[in-house]
Amino acid sequence: MSQDLLLVGSVPYDTPIEVFRNFGGPLGAHLTAMPDGEVGPRTHWISRIHYQVFALHPDLEIIQRPPLENGAARVNPHNASESWRFKLREGVTQIRFGDPGWRLGYTRDAINSYFVFKTLRETGELRKGLRFQVSIASPNSAAPPRLFSTMRECEILREAYAEAVASEVANICARIPPEDLAIQWDCSTEVQDAYGAVQGLSKDGAIARNTGQMRALSPQIPAHVALGYHLCFGTLGGWPRFSPENLSATVDLANGMIAASGRKVDWMHIPALDSLDDAYYAPLANLQPRGAKIYLGMIHHMATFEQRLKIARKFWPDFGLAAYCGLGRTAPSGLGEILLEHEQAVRAAGSIE
């Protein structure tokens, strides 16, 4: 099976069937798993969790929401300064989400999209053997520190979300055959934290601070379900939210996540800027994937793609390719060009030694 490409998750079409046909069809021979595009509210990633889940909890008080735009209510922030912000109500020391296995919405979306996926695979529009990919925001990214005034409040919400997301994962795994399923943890705040880029947090202890959640969650995923990770520099307000000098902390975090998973990790996605500096990619030589396939998020700035590919291969010769992140915050009008870039990248990777 070819593993040349990874689609991180979001593709801003209106429906899963458009995503499957327009991306899964042309790229399927190079993919291990196919996401549903995280269509609808999921296009804006964790913002959907903030207004559909957190904002409705009676123990959380909203202290900031995205401002009106032309007099109309808006639920998705344009940048971090417009993010939803909350505080715990007086006396609250623990939060729980009811309706376990369903409250976060991941299960309902996965079941609905899997039906479309399976149907298209049966009719030959998607290739046999392709897995259905469910991408899920990690607890530390779903509840980043910017949502609260104190880390203790943030930690209380993270604990509640972790409990709820574990129920969702169990529900998804019970309803989709394991040989058809892949679960991917999406981790953005963790990468910023690893570089000391989260306000109020010291870089010291960042790896341990962010791998504990995976030590608790990943072993619960059945062995025959594929498991992957997407590390991200963030796209809220534009990509990248921050630009590290090299991949050292990303590699350290990747190694920590894999070691903490308590089971086989099938892939690890590592974003990469458009640097042409050997020193930027040199930390890749320190990867300890333990059998996981490495995907570098290099499909962007295509004028320098081949140069960057050659440089990265000096330090880690065998990797697949991906975009730097999901495509949810890109304009739908650009999806045709992005598809062509993925096809171009696969051809270039196969022709360059």
C-alpha cells in the first residue's frame, strides 16, 4: 500500500461526498486513510467546540465571544484576540459533560460520514483498503490557556473534555470496523508550548505537560484501529501562528507523543516552514518513530518544494508528504490548485533521489 500522502483533515467543501470524490478519488492511491473534510462547523476546528459545547455548559460563564460583523453574530474568531473566553462559575471545582459518547459531536459526524465513505468505496469511487480517518482535537488544544484567566480553570475544563472525548472515541470504535478506521489526534497548542510560545507557560516541562493526555487516551484505542498524530504551528489569524528557528522542539514532542501512546503509532505529521536552511531540518535526524510513518507538512510554496525536499531527506530520507495543516481556513476557490500541488508533490518526490 502506498503511503506517499497524508490529508491532515479539513477540506472546505460543503459535504463529505464532495471531499471524497474531489480529493479521495484522485489521491486515494497515495493515501492510507481518508478524512471527511471536517465539513460544516468543524471547518473552523476548535471554535466549533467552544460555541457548540463549552459555551452551553451551565458551569462556564462566557466573558468574551467573537465580535459582531456588519451587525451579525459571529461564532468563529478571525484571530486569537477574538477567541471565546470563559470563567468557571463561583464554587465550581469540577466540570462534567453529559450524554457520554455523543456530546462533543465527533461520533455523530463520524457515523454519518462513514456511511458515505463506505458507499463510495463499494462503488469503486474510493479505493479498496482505504481507511476512514477521524481527526479529533486533543484536550490541551481544545482548551488552550487563552480561554481562561488561570491555568487551573483551564486544567479543570481539559479534564472534563478528556473524559468526554474518551467516550466519543470508544463509541466511534464500537460503531466502525477497526480495519476501516483511523483516529488522528490534532495537536497545535502542544507545539506552541514546546517552543515556549504559550503566554504564561515556561518551556521547561512542556513535553511532559503535553504527553500525559496521550498516555491516558491513546492506549484506549483498539490495536487494529490505525493511530496518527498531527502536530501544527497553528493557522488562526494566518499560517503560521509562530515560526520556530528549527524543528528541534517539534521532534522532541513527536518522540514524546509516540513514547507515551502505549501502543503502535501509525503516523506522525510534522509541519515544516519554507526554510532552505539545513539547520532547520537537521533535528529530523533525532526522530524516534518506533515504526510510525513520518509525514512532513511541506506541500506549500511550491517554487522551492524540490529544494526543501532534498534538504529534508539529508536528515530523514524516508518520509511521506502533507500540507502544513488542514485546509479549513483556506478559500474553497483555491482547492483545485491545492489538489494539483499534492499531485505535483507526489510526482516530484518519486523522481528526485
